[in-house]
Amino acid sequence: MTKKLMEVFSVLLFSVLLIPNQQLYAQSNRGMTIVPRDSSNLQIQGNYWALVIGINRYIDLPAEKQLDAARPDAQAVAELLKKKYGFKVVELYDGDATRKKIYSTLRTFAKTLAENDNLLIYFAGHGEYDKDTSMGGWLPSDAKPNETDTYISNEEIRGFLKNIKAKHIFTIADSCFSQALMGTKTRSLRESSVKELYNDRSRWVLTAGGLYPVPDKGKGDHSIFAYYLIKILEKNREKFLPADKLSSDLRDAVSNETTQQTPRSAPIVEAGDEGGQFIFVYASATPPAIEAGGANHLIKEEQEKLREEKANLEEAVRTFKEKVKQAEKEIEQEKSSRLSEKVQMEKEIEQEKRHKLRILDEKVQIEREKREIQKQKNRPESIFVPPAF
């Protein structure tokens, strides 16, 4: 076969393979029909990263609050993302999924991810929501009952998502009350091609349900939500799978299975969403080894920086304490000096008083002497009378 015939054959074959993509969004979503035109020339840039968190064991929660399916769900999702979609995955399970480590990992992503990178965050574990304050959040493995400052609030999550530079961030939350992360505003997905959806930044969340509890196990060893999420991702054969298509299929599958929950999907408000969509790329290839211990090379750099910051902070604290001690010493010396001056002044005042009293006594004595002299002057002279013979 000549080179020219090979080129024609390749174009025809590529066109045939793209036919299913043209029908990818023939269904309605919030009244809009999405047809992924021009996806053939979509150029995906940057890396695909995932932070996968699964917590079965909570250190300070009672036995009835421990979970069974969260960690297996997360591990299955992580494995699928690595093998089929080429993600580089950082995994935090049970005792590793503390508030400090989750914060450290998100902070690392905020410092290291480039503007063309893509980040997926998957959380499976407990969630909480306070109706009085309309505040919710995730419970890390070291969360304490009724101590909200040990949780990771939706506001904190939203802050990280806003400051991470990645073009697309897709958060999947299989936890109770997870809808609170969306905020109060929603929007309809515009009619766009996959290319257009990819080019605009996005900050979306897919949740297992609304503002209510969702069951732990429900389908085999997985939650119902995780079971169908894994199934859809496993069965997908499309080159480009937008997050909203995944969310729509998952919502239908879960709703058909149970009336206890309905998955929700929407942009995260005040996090930098510009109307785009996270696009899964069917890679069917395991990325370079970056899982398990090796995956933590990003974290190690951050930990080293944190150790340096800690050392600098400790040095600053030590210097500050020394300055405080020196200042206290100088204050004591100043107090002592002023006390000595006061004592000396009091002595001088007392001496002055005594001096004045002596002068006064001398004046009194002089006056007495004057009066005595005057008395003597005023006495009549005596007449001499000779004796008679």
C-alpha cells in the first residue's frame, strides 16, 4: 500500500471512529442539547492529577460511625484512573487521611500545578452539615465529634480550589450532605463542543446526594454511587468524556437503583469556574510510577519546605523570647534605678526638713536671747544707800 493510500485510509478510519463521538450528547440536560463538534482536533495539554481520599476508620468516632465501603471505593477509583485514564494519583487512606496531610497535599497542588494541568479530587468518607449556619464539610480521619474546627469546611475546600492554578478541577464527593459544597447558585451547561468546554476553566463538583445522609454500602462491596461511577468509567470507550456526561449517566443509574439518593452536579461557586468542563481522556495506559510511596515526591518537597519554615519560625520565636527577656531585664533595671532615685530624693527631702528645723530652732533661741537682753535693759538702776553708823 502506497504512502498516499495509507494517509487516505487513516483519515477514513479516524472519521469512522469519530462517528460515536458526534452522538455523545444527543440527550437533553437542563433543556440544553450538547453536541461535541470538532473534538477531533482537541489538544489536551498538561498533566492529569488526582487526589483520592478514602476513610473507613475514624480515630475518635464511636464504632457505629465507622465505615466499610469508603476506602475500597476510593482504591477502586484510584486504580481505574491510573490504568485507563493515565492519571498520576496521590492516595490518602484512613490514618494517612488526617486534616494536616489533606491540607498539605492540597497546598502542594496549589504551589506546583500548572495552568494547563487537570485535577480530580475524590473524597469518600463522612460529611457534616449544620442547618443553623448552612455550613458543611468533610471529616478527616482525626476529626473529633462535634468539634467543627477539626473538620475540613466547604469554605476551606472552596478556597483551595480557587487558588490551585489548574485549568480544570473536578471534585467527586461520596459523603453525606455533600451538596453544600456547590453553594446556592447553579447554571445550565451551555451548548458547546468538547474543545470549547476544555478550553474554558472549570470548577465542578459531583456529589452522591443532596443535603441528607447517603448509605455506606449498597451495591456489592461499594456504595451505590461508587459502584455506578466505577462501572461508567470502566465501560467508557469514548476518547473524550466530559464530566457532565459522566454526571448525567451516573445520576440516571443511581436514581433507577434507589430512591434514597440522587447525585447532583454543578459548578462550585466563587472558585474560579468559567463555564468549562473537566474532560476525561481514554488513555488506557498506566502513567509512570507515581503511586504509593513514589507518589509522595511532591509531598516530600513540601514537607522539606515546611521543615525549613518550622526551623525559621522556631528561630524567630527563640529570638523573640530573648528580646522579651532583655526588655524585661531593662525594665527591672529601670525600675530599680528609679526606685534608688526616689529613695535618694526622699533622703534629701528629709535632710532639708531637718536643716530647716535647725534653722528654726536657732531663730527661736536668738529671739529668746534678744528678749532676755531687752528685759535686762528695762530694769531700773539700784540706788546705793550707805549704811548708818
